[in-house]
Amino acid sequence: MLGIGIIGCGWIGQKHGEYLQAVRNVRLVAAADVDVERAEAMRAYAPDVAACGDHRELVSRGDVDAVIIATPAKGRHEVVADAFAAGKHVYCEKPLAVTVPEADAIVDLVASSDRTFMMGFTRRFSVANVEAKRQIEEGKIGEPTFFRSNFRFHKAASDDLGHGSWLHSRDSGGGLIVEASVHLWDLMRWLTGHEVAHLYCRARTKETPYGVVEDIVAITGTLDGGALFALDLSSSLPAGSSTDNRSEIVGSDGMLYLDEFRHYLMMNSEGALETTPHRREVGQRFPDVLWHSPVEGALKRAQVYFVECLLSGRTPKPSAADGREALALAWAACASADSGRPVRLDGAGA
């Protein structure tokens, strides 16, 4: 039985605590937050949880084998370093850090440690995305020629209790581009198997109680295989709106359409799919389960996979290097938005 500690007990930290109760071979033993009352709130999921006001107190505990780091991005590299120094395995929420040099430091730490590290890009664990990845690798849509994805949601002052005002600031959370686009960069790199060659980003801003923040972002560019891409972000959907995250991958022989928060994948390909014995469908819809669910949601599946890797000794994916690449691309988009000029990356992702 592995002992798990959660560092950072805001909204996503609480979700981790809730879903861990349905994961086999683990026990939530400790939680840490600068607001110790939020750490104590984890007792709703595990009554015996030790509540700590400092993450260093948590990682020093002998009953903690691994930690889930769900703190704000600022200072996260220090938390990772302290966890590794204490001999703990690490699951780290995105973005990997606030700055690329901080991310580089984490990558170096992982490379020099015998501890396991996994990046929390949960979109790789959505049923629809996993199926899309398999179909692309099997050549069902041919070579990707165009990738499009969006990430749109509501984020206002009333949401601070859930996510925190730090998300708005580039210094503390990276702002909209860094906080949200890392999901899309990783999804695109993973699904297409290609790196970004160049990008161009434009951002609209608005006045808020936190100052001027990014509001709507549009990014276009090319991948190193010649495919085009278009990404867009918005934090200004009306209050009460469902998160909108849809993707399309057009290939030389077909296309895939994903709607993650309506939970399906639609595929059109001349290769077709065998849906039942001796029956093939050209257009097929795959139902998915809830994104956040303690039964079979993507976050729960990511937790299960992390635990399985710890128990089997496998190296999990996505890696710290994947987190670093997504962060570097996000900051390249920020540079383009600030300068009004394209950024060439030569397929290196940074």
C-alpha cells in the first residue's frame, strides 16, 4: 500500500483527494497547504489525513511514498526539489513551472534522480483522445495535415475560491496563455507526433480587478512535418457555461473530431472501423465518460496509471520534458503576442 501526500489543496487538489479514494493500492495519508484549513478539508475523503501547513513537513513524513503537487505554478520547482530531496515520487500538475529556466531545473532534477516523475496532462487519459491517438498511429487518417483545438471557459472574480486569482498573473500563474495553452500544446504534440516549427499569436486583453489580463487568444502556425495548426483560448464565456474543448485532426486520408466535454470522438476515414464483427463504419461516434469523475474520468485514469507505474517500476508519460516543451511553447506564444511578430522554433519546441 502506497502512502500519498497532496501538496496544494485548492480545487484540483481536492479533486485528487476525492478520486484517490477509488484507486487501489494507495492511501491518502497527508495533505499540505499554506492555508491549513484547506489541508484539513481533505479529511472529508480520508478521516486520518495529517494536515500540514508547510509542504516540507509533509515530504519529511516516513509514511508518504509519493506526492501529488497541485500548488500554484509559482514556486512549484522548489516543491518538486524538496520532494525529490526527501526521496518521494512526484505527480505534478500543469504547468510544470512559471518560467522555462525553472522547468529546465526540474528536468535536470528528474534526470539525476532515481525517483519517478509524471506530468499531469490529463487530456492524454481521456477515452476519446486515447482512441484518437490509436487511430492516428494505425494510419486510419493518414498523415496529419491540420490540427485545430480550443479551450474556452468562464473565469471571473467569483471563481477565485475555486482556482485563485493567481491564474490571471503571468508572474504567479502565467496568465491565460501559459495556464491554459499548455494543455493544447501537449495534446497537439502527442496526437500528431510532430513539433512546432513556428507560431504567431494575437491576444485581446481586458481590465479586471487584477489589472489588464489576457481575455481571448488566437494562435496559428506550422508543425515540423508541414501541417498547419490553429489554437484559440478564452476565459470569458458567460457565467455558468460549460467548458468548451474541441479538436480536429485532418489527415491525408480522413479526419477526427473530438469534443471532450461532450465526451465523444467522431471519425471519418475510408479505412473505416470495425464496430461489431464483420461490420465496418465510415463515420463512428465513440461515447466517453465524464472528464472529472471518481469512477472513470481522465483525472482518475491518470492517477491509476501513475500508481501502476510506481508499483511496476515503469517510467510514466507524460514526462517532465513534455511539461517543459509545452511551457516553452506557451512562452513563445506570449512573446509573439507581445511583439506582434511570428516566432520561429525550428521544430524544437523551444
